[in-house]
Amino acid sequence: MIRNYVLGAALALCSTSAMAADLIIDTPDVAPVASAYDWSGFYAGVHIGAGSGPVTVLPLEPFDDSTATGWLVGGQLGYNAQFDSFVLGIEGDIAWSNINNQDDLDNGYEGEVNVNWLSTLRGRAGFAADSALFYVTAGLAVAGADYTDHDWDPNETLSGTHVGWAAGAGVEFAVTEEVSLKAEYLYVDLGKVTYDLGTPDDVSFNAHTFKAGVNFHF
């Protein structure tokens, strides 16, 4: 009798173990989720764009308020540090420019301004959404310009360096781990410089610039 009970219990235990084994379902291995794009590190690139803004010459105002327009092409170098989705950075750029108000000279404006180069050094703060970076930026702006007073002496030109500030916003998209594309708007205030060609003329210039470029990250 006891032997029958022991044998029954053993059979029941084996049956329970087999049922439990049947309940174990193999699950497929899940591939790890790829990490988001990291904007941290150094980068360098090139850009092309255009600029336009008012030129004011004193004491000739209001007779010599004109508009300077033209293109610019140059390069940039910068560094980003990413904290979760927040990105802080610094960028310096310099561009060769032909922004000038020569088209307005036929309208009676006598002060010719040619912006030969434009450079900025700016901080950047932005929000990263994986491979997209949206940012605002502000900092120092410096430009080299030539000035000619056609009313005084059209054959004499003076060169000067304008110092001011720049502020704007932009967006950048990473197309690979090493390459990104950018579009940026900057408002540039280049302050006032006095050019003395027999009579002192105070020349000031502001510009709206739009740039597109490519950056290489390393």
C-alpha cells in the first residue's frame, strides 16, 4: 500500500514538472536600442550666404541713407558640449564678402561702402532632438570695409575696421556621424567708424545675413 502511494506521488511530480516545462516560452533576443546622436566635440566647415542692410553716413543724413547688399563665403570652426538634450557651444567664423551700396550711387548717394570681410565669435545654446539641433547664438562681430566719399574725392579710399555684435538663430541636421548641414540667420550691427577724407564722415552699417553650410565633426 505504501509503495503504491509513493509511486503515485512520483508520477504526479513528474507530470507537474513536465507541465511547468511546457509553460516556459523562449523569447527572441531584442537588439539594443541605438543611442541618440551626440553633438559633443569639435567641428569645422564652410558656408555661403548673402547679406543686406542700411548704410548711414553722417553728417550727410538724410541724404545718404542707402542699402548695401551682396554675398559672402567663408568657413567656421567650433565646439559643442551636450548635456542630455541641451547643447552649449562656441563658434568662430570668417567670410570673404562683396556687400556694398554701389547700386545706390546712381540715386545721388555719395558715400560708397564696401564690406570686404566679416567675422564673428559667438556662443551657441540649443536643443537637440536626436540628429536635429535648434539653437540661438550671439556674440562679437568684426568687419573690414572701404569707404569712398564721391562728393569729396572719388579717387581716394580709406579702409577701416568696424566692431559690433551679432545675434540670431539656426538649425543643423546630422546626415552622418561626421557630417551635418546648417542654415543660419544673423543680425549684425557693425557700429560706427569715422572716415576723414577732408571732412569727417561717420559711417555705420547693419545687416541681415542668411547662410547655409556644411560641418565636419571630429
